[in-house]
Amino acid sequence: MNNAIQDFNSSELWIIRTTLKERYNRDIELELADSELRLDPATPALTWCPTVFWEVAPVNFVIFKTGPDCYRCQFFYNENEIYGTGIDEYDNISECVSTLLKMQADHESQTNLSS
């Protein structure tokens, strides 16, 4: 597929893998994909964006590359439980993945406290 947005490069993937290994103390398998996203909420146009996906049961994580050094992210449990970080777009992949993992951990802690 010929994307206008370049795929994740080896440095970006290394940062993601290293951050995940620090968090989980093991290697986490990454899956590469493409996703159609609406980059501009004011227009209905969809753009193919390189995507990194991984799962640490029961949670799924995705990072979308929306441009050079531009990333969006979310984690989800199922199609009805999808969460973001409160930040629309990141310009630093390390900050993106670290914040995503922190938000998911905070969400899990709050969920466990209320059950």
C-alpha cells in the first residue's frame, strides 16, 4: 500500500518495544497494520495511517501515526470500552506510549478500587 504517511520506522518501533519491556518485564509482540482515520474532524475524509497494535490481556492498545512525528493512541477492552489519554495528538513517540500505559494503569487501579 502506498501511504502518504510513512510507516513506523525502526527507531519508533524500538522505543515502543523498549518501553513495553520496561513496563511488563518481557517482550510484547507488536502487530503492524493500517487504519483509516479522520485526521480533520471538520471534514469526512479518511486517511490511511500506519498503526501499531499490541495486547496484554484483557487490554488492547493502538498507536496511530498521523504524520511525521505525530501520533494518536488509545486502549480498549472491547468495542464498548475505548479510552484515550485526553491528549489529541503527540509529537513524541516516547511520551505517547508512556502516557498511554500510565493512563491504562490508572484506569485499572480506579476500576479495581470501585469494585
